[in-house]
Amino acid sequence: MAQAILSFLQSITSSSHLIVALVSMFPLIELKGAIPIGQGLGLDLWTTALIAYVGSTLIIIPVFFLLIPVFNLLKKIPFIKKFVDKVEAMLKNKADGVAKKAGGDGQKQKTKMLMLGLLIFVAIPVPLTGVWTGAAIAVFLNMKFKESILPLALGNFIAGSIVTLLTFLFRDYANIIIDVMFVIAIVMLIVAIIKVASAKPTETDGEDKKSE
């Protein structure tokens, strides 16, 4: 699988550095898959880690500012609207979970706790806890960009450091690491889709149907 993925990416571009940067921007995969892929391409580990970190951190900006507009646009397509509503509800539930764990008294203290919760969430290097989901959670928590960018970037740095260390320690097994990361990502994606598709209609859905 690893070789097939690398061959496909190399058919798009011959630049190994660009491949790492592009992969790091993919949801679910992000730098967690980009770093071992860079190793599989024969790049220096530290250069790979830097490129993957920069690429996956930059993607925070469009996700943060375009998520809601894209969702609203997709909701205008009848056969996609219900699925988007469920995805939105799932992200809101995750955001509520982070908010509940944050707690804190007073708005200033609560904001600090939300930032810490967001950092910890993104710092765990597994699928569905990266910057894509983290940025979406920040949006649904109504956090400002200046409040969320630091914990997202720092959490991403911690996750990248963990992956870089593991890749260094197990550098002889780069292809196996890539296989495992992609299998986990695919499984998590399938589970997420099934979970969203089987979710019960939200109150908003019910209100929309009544208004129709």
C-alpha cells in the first residue's frame, strides 16, 4: 500500500518536498502521515518534519475562516444538506465536550481553559484529533482566531514532535508506519461517516422539516 501511495503521488509531482507539504494538508492524514512518507521518499527527517509542520499549520487558516461558509453553501444542495447538518452537529458535540472539560470561572479563565483543552486535543497524534478537527472545534466554540491559532499550532507541534521521534526510532520501518497510518485513517473515516449517517436528526433538522 505504501509504495502504491508514493507512486501515485510521484505521478502528480516529482518534488518530494511538495508531496510532503500536500499530504500534510490532507484531513485525517496531516503531518502524522506526511512525516513517515517523507522518510519513505528518502528525505532528511528534520527537513520533512519542518515541511509537514508548516503545511499542516497553514491549513488552519482556510479551515477556520471557510468552514462555515462552505457548510452553508453545501446546505443549499438538497441531497447533501442532511449529511452536512449531521457533520455540523457532530463537530458541535465535540466542541461542547471540550467546553465542558474546560470549565473555569469567569470568561477570561474559561477562555484559557478552552485554549488548553484545544491544545491537548490537537497534540494527540491520532486521526480525527488533528488541526482540521481542532480548527472546526474552535469555530464552533466561537473562539477568535487569535485565541485559537496558538493552541492549534502548539498542539500540532507537539503531535509532530511525537511522530518525528517515533519515525526516527523506527526509521527502518517507514513503509510499515505509512501503511498503519493510512489504514487507521481510512478506518476512522469510515467509522465517522457511518456515525454521521446513522445519527438521529437534530432539532434543527426537525424545525426545517416543519417549516417546509
